[in-house]
Amino acid sequence: MTSSSTDLVLYRGDLVTRASQVVSLHPSERRRRAVAAAKAKDAAALWEVTEAYLTTHGTAGARVSRSTLANYNRAVRSFVAYATTNAVGLLNPANDAGAMYLRHLEVTQAPATVRVKLAGARMLYKALRWTGATSTDPFADAKPGRDLTAAWEKRQPYTEEETGRLLKAADPRMRVLLLLCGHGGLRIAEALDLVWSDVDLSGRSLMVQNGKGGKTRRVALSRSLVDALGALEGREGLVIGNTAQAARKRLATLCRRASVDNKGFHALRHYAGTRLVREGRSLDDAARHLGHASIETTRVYAKWADEGLRDTLGEW
């Protein structure tokens, strides 16, 4: 077992241990602690309860990813901070408290961020109801405002030229990370968590363990990604490692050096899907490569890949 595999086992073991400490409490004590945390608006204690509920009753169980936990943690803290500033009682909130929180977020946050924070707040109230601290749910009927921007107009993929300039300016390790996202179609969290034991260079494939939704998938490797991986030294433990925040800082620096607009790592994943469709692969192929649960998610790549309308209008 590699050191990073050991880290993964330890992370899950620690997660279950923390959940067990909450679950093993007598129901009355668990309720007492949750009520006290809610009244004090103690974000750390409320997250402890939420994490225990998510681990025990969430669909991914102990396989919930670090990134999901981090997102939910931030979401819980965000709502608790809002409740503190706006004098919202967590145990007996007004019926419209959830909706007003969403309106507050929509002023400054992107639609995707609003959805994540809504999911985290809902999970908090599931946890509070689980403990018996409250029976209310201010988010039961709360819905984010409709996103008026079409999916294909947001977060455009890097172009072929931009991707080429980034790859040319990157050091060997960063080149691998770019190709994992831009050719392999991995999410940044999946790329950073990749271990060498899940890479098969001779078979030109890798396994994504614990991807979105806790799913595992096999990903075919491009020739250039095989070559880039083969050029790295020390093939034990994590292939890339480090945090998403550190990776984003490195990408920002690289984009400045290559004179490319920084669209984030997810735009490299969009590049992979768009290129597959543009080069004649089906939406099913693209969905399977990217690990989409629904082909509807993949349809945006057909929009980005279709340049026929622009080319036609260019001839008018």
C-alpha cells in the first residue's frame, strides 16, 4: 500500500471515528449538544454534528470526498455567519429565512456557489432534525433564483491555442496536471488525489477512485499524457498532491506567464469534452470519459463544439 493510499484509509478512518463519537452519544445528550451549539451559533460544533450525519446517513457514507466535506463545511459556516449577523434563530427560524439567505447570496455569489451553499445549509438542518434539536427546515421550500445565463455561455473552455501555450510554458509536473484535466477530463480534486498505483502507463489508462458522488471510473490516457507521466520521477504515493488552493495559485501564475486568461482548472475539463465532440466522438463517449451521471450534462460540449452557425454567418 502506498503512503497516499494509507493517507486515504486514515482520512476515512478518522472520519468514521469522529462520526462515531457523535453517534455513540445517548440521544438526549446528542440533542443537548446540538441545541447548545445552535443557540450559541457555534459553527465548529454545528459542523461536527453535520459531518457525523453526512458520514452516517449520506449517500456516499465514509467515501464522501474531501472536497465535498470542505464545501459543506464552508457552506455551514457561511449560513451560521449570516444567521449571526442577521439575528436568525437557528432552532426556530422564520419561514422565509432560507429564501432570504438565498437572496442574500445571489447578490454577490455565482449560481453554482449558491447551489453548493444551499446544499450545505440543507444538510445542516437534516443533521439538526436528526439530533432532535429542531423539527423545522427553513430550506424546505427555498429555491435559488433561475440562472438566466445559458450553460454554454458560462465558463467557456480553453481554446486549442490557449491550451497549447499553457502546456508549452508549464514545468513537467504542472504539464501533467494540465493534461490530467485537459485530456483525461479529471476534476481538479480527482487529479490532485491521483496515486501512482492507479496509473497504468503500459495500458494507457488510470482509475479515478472516489470521484464525484463516490464513484470510480477508468479513464483512457492520451499519448501526450502518457509521455508526460512517464517523464516524472519518483512513482510512489501521490502523482501531484497538494491542495486545490495551491494548484489554483500555480495556474494563475502560469496563465500570466503564458498570456492566457485564467479560466480555472474546470475549463480544461470543458476543453476535453468539447474536443471529443468536435473530433466526432458521441455524447455518450464524452459522458463516459468525464464521468457524467447524465448525458444532459454533456450536451453543453456539443454547443461549444458547434462552430457551424458562426462559420455560416461569417460568409454572409
